[in-house]
Amino acid sequence: MVEAFVVALASVWADSGFSALTSGNIIMICVGLVLLYMAIGKGFEPLLLSPIAFGCLLANIPKNGFEAPGVMSVIMYGIQHEVFPPLIFLGVGAMTDFGPLIANPKTLLLGAAAQIGVFVSLMGAMALGFTVQEASAIGIIGGADGPTAIYLAAKMAPNLLGAIAVAAYSYMSLVPLIQPPIMKLFTSEAERKIVMQQLRPVSKFEKVVFPIVCTIVISLLLPPVTALIGMLMLGNLFKEAGCLDRLSDTAQNALMNTVTIMLATGTGLTMSAEAFLNYQTILIIFLGLVAFAAGTWGGVVFGKIMCKLDGGKTNPLIGSAGVSAVPMAARVSQIVGQKANPANFLLMHAMGPNVAGVIGTAVAAGTMLAMIGPVAK
């Protein structure tokens, strides 16, 4: 009787995850718990970081059986085959107002200038021994656009997907901490005090035509990025058409929330101990910081150049919003500007380069795909 009981206990132990638990699994479970604390306890991108962290916990449970057909394999399919990022862009488009960019088209250049961080990090990653495909996927962290980073990593560096996604979303959440010191370092007090003129009204016709023209021009120029740009602009068309409110509401809320859960959880599922615990992860996190800082610097410096060229009408602070962390980067421009001058209201001006940054990061990703090509699967 006792012997049978012992055999039964041994069988339960052998079948449990505890019997196969490694030190790497334990470390990654702790990483997941830290990310959960950052998301829930500190409020760092909780809607994204929470499911990523929980996915990390699930990925490091031995014998979880996720490789068998089921909901987890479906989620992983959506990650590996670039299903979720374009759907996220559909929701982002439906929530985005391109009015400030249309009203002040030159701010598109600020969004482009902020992409310098992408290429600085790309060159740094190559210098550290990453392949050109891996370096491209790492560099896109500098655009501060999580879905684009996941989209490009899935195509060009699937082995680094977890580390790239965590770095991208972590730095997005740390925008209010990382950007202000850089903005203040490269601008004078007088420049930060500049009050910009109110933007002109933008007609409905302009807002409807903009996503259509952007889709056609950018997709023809860079076909590999058609899925991202097309869904971004389709969502925006839902918003601006005036007769597609139901579709716009679905894209902004129900679909966006559902896909966010799938995308973030699936990203966490890629964070197994075997894939995550290596020196490359540390390098990626470091390079991501370099990329993000360089992007902020590039936007601010180009803002200073624009300020000189237009006779002091442009506040250089809005250049920092050229990274595509929408709308957080624009809010940071507003906060820093208002501290220098309480009469300063830069939010709407900063939204121009901010939404331009979304387009710019997608264009940068498309350029890399066109020039380098995805990794062979």
C-alpha cells in the first residue's frame, strides 16, 4: 500500500513541471514577475507589459504542451507570421488624428530626422557582431514603435523577437524619463520658451484624401511595408470618413484590445530561458537605449535647424516627438515646453512629428526589408 502510494507520488512528480524546472526557467519567471511589478505597480505601459510579462511566465513552465495545436499555438502563429502587428496598426490608425501633420507638413521632416536612431543602432549592432538582418531588427527599436519592431523582428530576426519586443516596449514606457534630459541638453532656455502659432484648420476633404494618397505612394515605393501602412491608413480612413463610425469604433476598441492581448502575450511566449538568457539580450537592451536616445537627439537637432531657417517660429522641443511613441512623446514635448514657459502649448504642434514618426518608422522598416530582405526560413 505504502509502496504504491510512493510510486504514485513519484509519477506525479515526474509528470509535473517541477521535475524539469531549470535555473534558467527560475530566472525568467523572476524576470516576468519584475515586468509585472513595473506594469502594475509602477504603471509602465501596463496594457502591453502585463500580458508580455504573463506570457513570459507561461513560456517558462516546463512541459506546458504549447507546441501542440491549441490557443497558444494559434497565438504563436500570429506572431511568427506577422498577423497581429498590422491589425494593431488598424486600431492605431483609427485613433490617430493626422490633422496637425497636414496643417504643418514640414513636421514630417522631424519624424524622418528622429529615425536616425534606427540607423545608428543598426551600425552599432553590426559592429558588435550581429548579422545585418538582426542589426536591422534591433535598430528599429529606435523608432519606439512596438508593433513595427515585432513585425520586423519576426521577418528578420525571429530568434531575437522576445528581447527586441521587451526592449521596444520598455523604452516606450520610459519616454518621460529618457527624453527630457536629452531635450534640455541640446536646447537653450530661449528655444524652449518659443511659442508657436496656432495651426490652421484642416478640412474633412484633406483628412480623407491623406490616408488614401499615403497608402498608394508609400506602398508603391516600398511594397514590403504595404501591410503596415495599408492597415494604418485604413483605420484612419474609418475615423475620418464620417460614415464608418461602427468600423472605427470596432477598430479602436474591441479589435484593438483583443489583438493587443494576443500580440503582447505571444511576445511573452517567445521569452523562453533558452532564447532570452544570453549575452545578446544585454547587447540588445543597450543598443535599444542608444537607438532611442539617438532618435530623440536627431529630432531635437533637426528642430533647432528648422527653428533657425524659419526665423524662430519652430520650438525645437517638438522634434523629440518624432519617435513614434504616440501620444506619450508629444506629451513630453508639451510638459518640457510648459516648464520653460507656462504660456506654451506644444501638444498639437508635437502631434505632427509624432504621427509622422509612426509613418517614418514603418518606412524605415520597409526600406530595410527592400534593401536587405527577410531572413530565410
